[in-house]
Amino acid sequence: MIYRAPGKIVLWGEYAVLAGAPAAIAAVNRYASVQLTPHVNSWTFVSTGFLTPGVHNFSGQFTDAPCAAMAERVLRYFDLNSLPAGFNLFSDTTGFYHPFDHKANGSAKYGLGSSAAVCTATYCALADFVGRDKQLHEAMAIHRAFQKGRGSGLDVAASWHGGIIRFESGDVQPQTWPDNLHWQAVWTGTSAGTDTALGHFDRWQAEADKTPLNALVEASNLLCDVPSMDNLASYTQTLGLLDKAAHLNIFTPAHQRLATIAHAHHLIYKPCGAGGGDIGIAVGEDRHAVQQFCRQAAAQNYVPLNLEIAPDGVKTA
């Protein structure tokens, strides 16, 4: 069987979601796929996208090879101390990497939630393989452990459910998106380190005045309840204030330049997720203006991404 799970973009709610606020996340049509094939007496792990040497294992013991790391996380969560009956596991995250540097092992990653997507697909494949009921909270727990205890789980929830969701303290509800708002995601050309950003945020939150974070929580609540250009502009401004107060490097020079281009076309632009690179999104009511932004961003060597909302979450192909 082949299991496919979509990636995601954070529309709004980054950092605010870590303080209990709702966030809006869109599953997008970049997929991690995991193919699981039963085998008689050996275990094989191969991955592409994040390229690692394949591992052929005849002992049934866990291996520390990167291409087998997610499977080991899942199986240990199932309280298995060795590999179950033989299988071949092939994972593919090619769609999460820019093709110009496909062999760079991460330096050209878009930031669309590849680890969450491959975790979700791997979890579902192995749960079916061993006859275990699949539960979202288990997939979230496994991915959180993979991220060393950090993160809200919103990316796994998006891969699990598909569509646009409102995520709040582990609870998932559908999130509306106004028909009159058009959007374009753009990759800055630089991959960001989420672990570093979240670690810095945790230290700031433990020591600093939380007024900027509280304001972001209020802005995210309002935006989830009433998605609009005005509320998105207010949220983006508040995110910028948190960025300056906590020195999170969300609005990098590349994001600031893209925001300038968007503003010239009367659009709102914001980074998506932890910032520091990766992707941002331009939003506006004029489809033609969004297209002009896209062309101008590409002319300045940024990478517009051909993304659409993925209506379905993880499923078999």
C-alpha cells in the first residue's frame, strides 16, 4: 500500500498557537508518500527527497540510519522492541524540495511541513501493518518527540485532515476562507531552522513581558472568527511587533522585500510559520494584483509556488 499525506502552510496563528490561541492552517498539494511492502525475512528502508543511503537489515533490530528514524519512532511508540514481520519501506518527500539543489539534504527545503507529512504517512502505514487503530493524537505525539518536544502539532493535524483547519490546543475544526480572497505562496530561497526559532521563542517566553504575545493571541482569535483583509493586516502588524520584541527573525530581509512588492500591489504579505526564511503568502481581493505580485517576485529571483488546497488528508493511493 502507498500512503500519501499533504504538506501545509500556516495562514496565521504562528507563535500565538503556542500560547493557546487558534491558528489557521491549509493543507497543500505537496505530498509525502510512504510505500510499505511486506517481505519474507528482511527489512529495507529507502528514502528520496531527503536523500540517504538505503538500509537493508536482516537482523530485525532497529537501525540509527536517518531513512529509518521515523519508522523506528513509530514502532517504539507501539511498544515494539524490534522490527515486526519483514517489510520494505520507501518514503518520498521530493515535492518538499526545490529541484535545483535536490541533493543538498535540506538546504533547499521549502518549509511546507515535510517531517509532519512523512510522520503522518509512516504512522498510518505501520499502524495498518501491525493492526493498530489509527489516532491523530498518537501521530502528533510521535512527531512532537521527533521535534524534541517542541511544536503544537498543527502541521500533523493539517496532514491528517486536509483542507483548511482551525487548530486550537489540539482541537481541530474547519476554518472558513472567504471566496473573495486570493493568495500566492512564495519561497524566499532560504530554508529556515524551526527548532532554533522555537527554542529561542521558548527562552524569550519564559523571561520576558508577554504583552506582544498576548496581543498576537487576540489578533489570531479575531482573524479566525472573522477572516478579512483588515484583520489579516492587523495580525501581520502584531506579528511584526512580537518579532521585534523577541528577536525571532521572522521578517527577514527577503520577507521584507516581498512585503514591499506586495504592498505596491495593495496586497498583504506575511511569513508563514516560524519565519527566518522558508515561505510567505501574499493575499488580496484582486486576482490580477496577486498575479502581478507573482511575476515581480519571480523577476527578483524568489520562487512562487504552484500550491492548491489539498482537500483530503492522509489516505491510501
